Amino acid sequence: MTVRRNVTSWASAALVLTTLLATGCAGQMNDDNDDNKGKGNAGDSRSAATSSSAAPHGYVEGAREAAEQQSRLLLNDPGSGGSRVLDLITGKTHRIARTEGAVRLGTDGRFGYLHTPGGTHVLDSGAWMVDHGDHVHYYSAAIRNVGELPAGDRAQVRSDRVVTAVTDDGRTVLYDRGKLEKGEIASSRTPAGTYTGAVIPYEEHLLAFADEGGTTKLVVLDRKGERVAAPDAECDEPRGDAVTRRGVVLGCADGALLVSHEDGVFTAEAIPYDGDVPPEERATAFRQRPGSDTLTAAAGNDAVWVLDVTDRVWTRVDTGPVVAANTAGEGAALLVLERDGSLHGYDIATGEHLTRTKRLLTGEAPAGTDGSAPVIEVDRSRAYVNDPQGKRVFEIDYNDDLRIARTFDLDIEPVLMAETGR
């Protein structure tokens, strides 16, 4: 087992998981009690509209606010078109509209986007969170199908609280997020120009890559699509992006860019690899616990990149043939689903193999990490692995030697999976 790093030390600290809600947040505490998971809706989950007086802080019309994360899994079988929403609080599975031929499933934390050659189906999972920085609100509402976006299977969808940006073949259309929350699809405007990769809403602006004279440069657009800034940053072959608490990470041929915003100014900082990395081993798609500052990406077929955004450090962990990878964040193990069908845990700092589960995948594990391969979804206390051929999903307690906490049997093959409510 070998590990290549571009610094000699790795900052390690216990992952802090507890956030206190502010006093004015309807008197609730966000305790993230793991013992409640799987025991039904939290007893103190209630309608936020409790009186005819002024709406309390955090009130969302038509939603129930809860004291714990309202996690749900979106699941799809592209062959049969069967789609399900698995409520991880109650353990119940909900049928939703069929979507056949999906090749990818994306999410922005609430909505699921099933990409097919003929369009992108939008599903409201009815579970989401609102992060106010010093405290968090968790909500649940009815599950519903929203409709179709006129965007193909290669479209990139990125959202914030106000706008959803859909980029397809270089053209971007902005959709009103508030209308999506009401079950409507309404485009607000189409920014001029073409852009490489996803257009990402961030800090009330849009981040994009524009091709200027053969060079791909970072540009900042306002909500109307007008260019308002151009940080001095270039990015060859941009692929992959992730939003962290320290800014937006954008994958490039020589590493990554970290774009941040402070006092009205956007800046971009390069986080290069330690030396040349062959194209087939570059990080091109990031996985993370939502909001975490620790990212993972496949480093070819037999290794995983871990990017510590806080310390600006790339670490390459040699594992084995990789199907999927993820981590809960700083101080947590690297989780790798390998071709042997088992989930493995690795120490990120040393590369040491820590533990493994029994075989989780039924049949031969797929090669590579394409859009139809199983994934590892990670939240604050559990990880989830889909076993398509076995028609099941495993819940893993990654803090307890990768113990299998629950197994969910399904009536479809969950080829595509994404977690919402985070």
C-alpha cells in the first residue's frame, strides 16, 4: 500500500457533528441524534405554522420542520423505469412516476434530476435542509413529480436557494428555484454566450468557464448572466466541481481551483497536483459528504484522490480496483467500494487498510466509476451503498467498523441512487 502526498503532514481532528440552533429558531435544537434513525418521524417534528401570529424564524409554507436530518434516497431502475423514494427515517418506500432510460441521477439536496436522452425529469424528494451558518433547519414535505427540463442526458444541473442553472451543449438556462419548489418549471433567463462544463450558482452570482482564444478562463456572472468579474485564473480541461464551506472546487488538468468570495471580491487559488498526473488518473468527478471540505475522486482504476480543501492538500491512496469512493470528512476513514464487492475502509493519512465488510454486491462488480456504477452516499452518521442486482440498499455505520446497520429490500434494481435531505 503506498500513499503519495504533496505535504509531509496531515491535519487530523475529530469531526464535529453537533450544531446548536439559534435561540430564535422556534426553540428547537438540532441534535442529530443517531439513535432516532429508523424509528419513525421525530416526535417533535411538527408543522411550522403553529399559530396565526407572525411566522417563526425558518418557517416554510407547507413543510414540516424537524429536529433531525430528514434523509431520503432517490432510486431508479433505468431498464424498467421504476423509481422509488426510500424514507430513511421511517424505512418506508414510496412509488413515484416511471422514468425509463435514465443514464445519470443528480441532486441538489432536495430535487433529483434523472437525465435521459429525451430530457431531464425533475423529482421533488420532499426533504431538504437550510444552512444558516450558525444553525441548520431540516424540513420534510410531500414527494412529487415536477416535470421535464428540455435538457439531454449530458446536461449539468447546479442550484442554490434562488436559481437552478441547467447547462447543455454549452448553453445555460436559468430556472426560478422558487417555482420549482411550488411544482412548476419556469425558465427565468438565458445568459448570452457558451460555457465549458457546469455553470455554478454561488454567492448570488454564477461561476463559469469561458473559452477565450483557446484558453479556458474563469468568469463570474451576475443573476442576469452579465459578466461582472474575471479572476486571474485559467483551467485546462475543466471537469468536476464541488461546493464546500471554503468555496467552490473546480477540477482542472493540473489539479483544482478553489474559488471563494469575501467582501464582495471573488478570488481563485490553484491547488496543483504534486507533479504530472496522467490524464487517466486525474480527478474528474468529486464525491463528498455535502458541505464537507474533504473531497474524493477516482485516481484511475486502482487508487483514490483525497483533496483536503482546508490544507490545500492532494493525497493519493492506492487501494484496489475502485467502483466508488467517499468519506465523511476530516478524521474519518476513506470508504472504497471495490471490485471484490466489499466496502473497504482506509486511513487517509497513511493509506493503511483498516477494515472491510462482507461482499455487498450481487454478481460481478462493474469496472470503473461511470454514472451507472453503484455509489456511496455519506451523511452525518451513515453511509449507503446500492446493490442493483440484489435489489437492495445497505446502510453502513462507518463509525463502528463498517457495521451493516440496516438492509433495505426493494422491488426494483436500484441502479441509480442519490441522497437528499442533507
